[in-house]
Amino acid sequence: MKTHSAPSTAAKGSDLAETGTNDNTPAIAGVAAALIAAGGGTALAVHRRKTRHTA
């Protein structure tokens, strides 16, 4: 019994996905953290402002 196997795609080299980290990852993470902190601060300020005027 003879089995047929598909040719390996690793032999081509150019069809493989790139792995590893990107050089922009720390910058993107920093910007994301800053936006989350700014949004949280804004939400807190709006909440305090609303409760101060209604009380």
C-alpha cells in the first residue's frame, strides 16, 4: 500500500507566517494604556461632577 503525502510548504519558505514580536508593540501598548487611563479619568470626573450638582 502506497501513501501519498502532500509536499511540505516549509520548503518554499515564503509562504510561512511571520512570528515573533513587532517593534511597534511597546508603543502601541503604551498608547492603549494611556487612552484607557484617560477614559477612566474622564468617566470619574463626569460622575463626580454630576453627583456634586445634584446633591
